[in-house]
Amino acid sequence: MASLKDIRAQIASTKNTQQITKALKLVSASKLRKAQNNIVNMRPYALSLRRVISDVAVTQKVAHPLMGQRTEVNKVLMVVLTSDRGLCGAFNTNINKFAEKYIRDNKARLQKLDFIFVGKKGFEFFQKRNITPLESITGLDKDISYKLASQVADRLLGYFLSGEYDEVQLVYNEFKSAISHNVVCETLLPINLGLSSFSDEVNTARFSKDLVFEPSPEEVVEQLLTKHFGLQVYRSMSESVAAEHGARMTAMENASNNAKELINKMTLTYNKLRQEKITTELIEIVSGAEALK
Amino acid sequence: MKMTLVTPEKRILTGADVESVTVPAFRGELNILEGHTPLVTTLDTGIMRWKVKGSDRFQYAVISWGYCEVYPNGIDILAETADLPEDVNLTDAQSFIDKAKARLAAESLNDADYADLSRVVKRGESSIEVTKFKN
């Protein structure tokens, strides 16, 4: 049986832990707000860009190598987005499991399957499984900027356009809400704008025949597609960061609750023990007094 | 004339009523007033300015690569970055210029890198210039 002193120490240490988890939760909450703002701020840009590309590409009948769908996919480059830090529930595990399953299922089929890891957790996980990435990028959560994303995007474009890969896949956690996120695998390249479904929406009236293009429509589409792609990468990174903070917030919330429960239980035991002790002492005194009579 | 100016990281204007807009377009500076012919153009690094309806002064921003679309009743501008005069940090801007210039002078670069670095220099210089218009 633990002594009163032991229980007291245990309660104190659990309280400390609880305070840490509470603080971490608050930090994640504020970071989450920032990340969510990021996503919201990006939306108008993303929507306009997409609309413009499909408008221009459809009305001017521009085709581009980045949009060409491949009939046969033999060489795949997979980008795996994880976080640098842990303590965020199943956030990283889900991603890693998904990627591992993908390897198992497709290894035999594909001629070439390479990886780029963003975030330390994914990198470490696959390092243990002897998979060396083409590249790995860390330091994502500190400052998620469009600049970093477009650098990554430029490199991916380079790999794709040089013909080393037929397809670029991206695995990341899509942000749904503060408490839910799910693993998504997207085909980043070739770019699929879903133009066939788009064509009904295209407002050709806005595009008159004598619309002036500076430079040529082809060049405009070329530049826009590159930007669009960069933005896709940025969006997924933002989503992943938001999901990470959301996941950490939930994990820390749970930890705080568990600590609270533990403290309650221990306080109960502590009080019971204390009362028992008092009762024993009282009995000793009373029986001592009785014996003296 | 409605104007929208957005970047991936922020929204600066959405559907604001403007009288006059000047942008650093692909073929040089372009002034857009009410009733401009429909136009699609890419934008260079440089300073853009616009006058909100009813206001008597211009507002300024430094943009790097951008896309501008003029349609009968408005303008959409998508810029990769857009810094307002109050966002500019002079020491940072100067250090960017210095670093880029040093590389331009020291290394033999391929065309793409050369263009990138020149853009960095131009962006820095525009940033420094735009702080003159701080209100």
C-alpha cells in the first residue's frame, strides 16, 4: 500500500503533466487558428486561378504537357507529408501506414517508385524500413510559407517534365475540422482540372472574341499552370499543418482529461487513507484511555 | 469598376470600387480606367497603384509575378506576392538586393537563375521606392 506521502507526490506530478498538456493544447489552438486563416485567405486566389485557367484553356483551346493524362503509369514519385513533431495522436501513423500499404500493393506493378518526405516523422519511419527518399524537407511547421511550397513545386515540376516520372502523388492529411482529418492521396501531376465537367460552367460571354492577350494565350496558360501547381502544393501543406495542430489539440485535450480523472481517483484514495489513519489513531487513543480506567 | 487583388497568403481587395489602376504589365506600365478593352496579361515585378472611388490619393503595393484580367466591369489581379508600403522592411529589402547583386556579379548563371535574381533585385528596389508613398 502506498503511503500518504507517495500519493501526494503522485498527485503533484500528475498535476504538473496536466498543466503541460493544457498549455500545449492552448498553443496548438492558436496555431490552428493561424493555419485555418491561411487556408481561408488562400481560397479566393485558388478559385480565381482555377477559373481563369479553365476559361482560357477552353476558349483558346490550349493544350499543355502538364495537363496531358498518361495512358500508362510506370514511374511514380510519391510525396509524403507528415509533421516534424509528435504528440498529435494518429496523425503521422495514419499517413505512414497508408504509404506503406501503397508500397506493398504497387511495388510489383511499378517500374520505379520514389519518395519525397516532408516532415521528420515520415522520414524517420521509412528510414527504419530502409527506404531512402529522393529528398526530404523538414521545418514545415515553423513557417509554412508560399515561398517554401513553390520551391518544392518547382522541383517536382522539374522531375516530372524531365520524364523521370509519369505521375506525382501526394499523401497528406486533409483538414476537415479541428477534431477530424483524413488521409488523402492525390495525383498532383499531371494536372487534372476536370475540364470536361467545367466546360458547362465556363462563362464564354465574358470572353469576347477581341480579347487581348499579352503575351500569347499559350504562354499565359503555361505560367498560370505553374502557379496553379505551386498553389496546390501550398494548399496541401497548409491543410496538413492545420490538421496537425487540430490533431495535437485533440490529443492534448484527451491527455488533460485523463490527467484530471487520474487526479480525482488519487485524491479519493488519498482522502480514504487519511481518514483511515485518523480513525486508527483515534481508536488507539480511546482504547488507551479506556485501559487506564 | 470593381477590383480584386489577392495573393495566396492574403486578400488585399475584394470587389472594391476603383477609379483608376496602374499595373506593371508584360509590355510595360498599363493604366486601366473605366471602359478599358477586355484584356488578359501577366504582370511583372514592380509597383502597382490604384485609386479607390471618392478618394483623392493613390494606394500602392509592390507585386512580384502576377496575372491581370480586365473584363467589362472590373479587374481581377492575382499576384504571387503583394506588399503594401507599411509591410516593407527596408533593411531586409536592402539585404536581399545586396545578396542578389553579389551573386549576379560573382557567379556565371544560367538564364533562369539570372532572371530570378534580377527579379529579386527589382522587387527589393521597388519595395524601397514604395515606402516613399507610406501614408
